[in-house]
Amino acid sequence: MKILSLFILLISFSVTAATQTILALGDSLTEGYQLSREEAYPALIETKLKEKKYDIKVINGGVSGATTASGLKRLDWYLKSKPSIMILALGANDGLRGFKLTETKKNLEAVIVKAQGRGIRILLAGMKMPTNYGEPYRADFEKLFIELSKKYDLAFMPFLLEGVAGVASLNIQDGIHPNPKGQVIIAGNLIKYLEPLL
């Protein structure tokens, strides 16, 4: 009887230990602006990966209006959940507000270094700026994500809103934030980059 109890305990422990936590650190695009939490891509990723038999939990660390600086400040709180993987999807608000790219890069780099220091695997999601921000700024903004992905050997999705940005039917009325259909596309795209990390 004692042997059976011990076996059950070991099985229970192995199942619990196998659960992986993914942190999606981002802004309103991650939070699911004007949507329910269940409609935002972190929840959709969790559902889709569980359907594929992954033992997974995804934390939605998206906050509307978040910048790379505020994301860095919030990181310690989320690290308490001990994620093994992080989707880093910050920078859009820095760009839209015209922040100095050196500061944006510095903040993202600090997030990356802190996360990697905890053994967390990172999927960096790049962003792009609208055309009215001028070509030099737009090009340099996109380039900083590429440079960071190479420097720190990160899994890299070049554009978080790939296939969604600029498509009216996939965004809410503001034309910026994805609607439920757009979030489904984002989740599907992200999973392609996430699965090799699992």
C-alpha cells in the first residue's frame, strides 16, 4: 500500500513539474483592448497548445498604454510565477510617442538580460511604425528588434501584427487594435515560433 501511495505521489509530482508557464509581456495589443481576456491572444495560445496536448499555462502580462520602461518595472512581479518562456511584445507605444530609440532598446535589453538570467527562453515580437513617422525613424525602429534578436540569440517574430495590421475586418473601429478574429491570427502566428521553444 505504501509503495502504491509513493508511486501515485511521484506521478502527481511529475505531471505538476511538467507544466510550463509562458509570460506574454506587452501592451494593449497583448491585453486585448476592448476585448475579454478569453479573446486576447495569450488565452487563445493556451487553448490551442492544450489542444495539442502541451501542459501549458499562459499569463497575460499586457497592460494598455505600457511602454518598454513600464514593462521593465512590472517584470519582477511576473517573474514570481516562474515562467520558462516569455513573449516579449513591447515597444509599440514607445514608437507611437516618438521616444528615443536608444531608450527603447536599452529597456528591452534590460528585460532580456533579466529574463535570460533566470533561464527564460524568449520570443521577441517585432513592431512596425505607420508611414507618417518618417522613413529614417521607421527603419531604425524595426532594426532595433532585429539587432536585439541577433545579439541575444532570441526566437524572433518580425511583426506581431503580421496579416492583421491595416485589415479593417480584423481590427476594432480605431483601426489599430485587433478584434477577436485578428487575435486568432496573431495567436496562430505566434504558436509557429513558440512550439520550437517548448
